[in-house]
Amino acid sequence: PEPTAETLAAGVLLFDEQDRVLLVDPTYKPGWEFPGGVVERGEAPARAGMREVAEETGIRLREVPRLLVVDWERPVPPGYGGLRLLFDGGRLPSDDAAQVMLPGTELRGWRFATEQEAAGMLPPIRYERLRWALRARERGKALYLEAGVPLG
């Protein structure tokens, strides 16, 4: 269903053995994205990310992913904004990475990308979120962002 108010969304960063991040190409909006989606009522955000990863890629995560970034996205019509969470799904074994599949009609493609490649694939706000999530992953410390800018 189309959102009618601010939403809470959970994305999961998955990496291959070269530390490239998995991006997906949705059919319903422009630009590439991270596997993930809107958190349903009563659902824990990390579990929502795990559910979305399984639905979108066929990958079933065995462990609850670690939080990397909380980003408040301002409402920009026609969107409503809200909180966007990114979690670290870890490095996929090469066998799992080779088995990524797109079971639904929501996605037209997927690929692993370097941070530099992602800069040209993601819309600017999503790239900033990725950039800071990668720094949080390196530091082992979650970050709070507002519109892609770290605070605190």
C-alpha cells in the first residue's frame, strides 16, 4: 500500500567477498536502492529488514543484523519522509552471493557495487546514507543522521 504518513523503513547492507555492497533496482521508483522496505505495524525494524531481504533477494539471514545508521528523511512531496534505518547484514559467502534471485516483480535487477560505483547509481540522499553507514561499519559505532547529515 502507498504510504499516507511518515514511514519507518529498514534496509540491510549485504557485502560480497570484495566488500562491495548489494544494490537492487526497483521497478516502482527511480534509482537503485538497498534491499529493505517499510516496517509493518508491530514489527521489529531489524526483523523487517531480514524479511524484506528474503522477499527481495531470496537470501535468508541467520543472525539479526547490527544497526549502522538512523536517518531522518524530511518529507518532500509526493513523499512523506520518516525514519530510515540501515543495518549491517554482513559478508555473504560466495555461494550465497551467487544465488541472489529476484522472486517478485518489484525489482528488475541487482548487483554488487563499490562505494564509488554506488555514488553514480543511488539518488543523492541514499548515497549519503550509504556513505555514512560504511563509516559506521568501519568504526563499529551507529550514527544518527538528519537528511543524510550526521549529528551528535
